[in-house]
Amino acid sequence: MFTKTVFHSGTAAAAAARFRARGIRGGFTLVEILAVVVILGIASAIVIPQIGTRDDMRVKAAARTLIADLIYAQNLAISTGQVVYVRFDVAGNSYSVLTNPLNSKAKKGDPVEHPITQSDYVTKFGSSSRGWEQVKIKSAVMNGVDTNFRPEFTVGFDEIGSPHVWCYDLDQRNDLNDGTVILQAGQFTNTITISPATGEILVN
């Protein structure tokens, strides 16, 4: 004897719908999306300001700026065929991009025009510089091959990008033997090194 089974289409459809509802979700609800947005907002409000005030990141950013300016001076010298100098003022916590150090004794050279600000190419750290209030030039030492050019504070690049030092006392230049600039923020430092002959710029 056979048992007759009768399927009711309405009941089967409802069961299938319940199965799909339990097994597959169509997407996020509005409440879930809003919760994620709120969490991200809280995280950004707390974490990002703390990251921005870290001294190690500040000194790294300052080092990148200095490297970019040294490379700019080097490329400008190559493209124009004239010597371009970067003069460091440790006491003033700044450095300037210059040409012709003999032509302007008051400014230690003719200032190069900054391509963006259209003003004298001077970069300053310290309390008057927004974002770099804690950054300072700890030291800037440029040594020539000749011991009479040690220590100096101005490095120049010639028409082939090769570095040398400038001595304001002697009004002469000499091939670079070694050059280092140390930037500091809090307990963190970055040392920028200028290689002799090639003018390669390294940071550590």
C-alpha cells in the first residue's frame, strides 16, 4: 500500500522564503552603515591628531622637504649652468637657496625665487613655522677637501651637479669632502648626507 503525499504550493513557497531569509542576506541595513560611519568618525577624531603631532613624523617631513630643496638647487644649477648654493643658518633655524655669494654680502648671496611662492627661497623651522614648531636644525657642517674650508655652512652645486663648499671668509669655493645636516624634533633626529663628487643625497 502506497501513501499519497500531497504538496501544497503555498506552504512550500513560504518554507523556501524562510530558508532564503536565514541563509542569505541582501545587504547592510541603514543602522549598520550609520554605526560604521560613526565608528570611523570617532577613530579619525582621536587617532589622526595624535599621528600629526608625533615628533618622529615631523622631523621626517622636514627632512623630505630639505632633500627636495637640495635636489631642486642641484637641478637648477645643471639646467641654468650656474652655481647654486644652499646656505644653512643654524642659529636662525633656516636655510636659503642662493646664487652669486660675492654679489650680495648682506644676504650672503642673491636669493633664488621660489617657484611656488614667488618670493625668496627661504625655508624656516621653529615656532614661527606652522607644523614645524618643534623642528630645528641641530647642525649643518660642510667640509671641504682643503682643511682651510672646514667647517663651513654653505654647499653649492655646479653646472654638472657636483657639490662644493663656499667659504665667505676666503670668498672661494672648494670641492666637498663631506656634508651633513641634522634635523631634530624632540628626541628624534634625521641626518641628511651629501656625498662628494656625485652630490648624491642620503637620509638616515
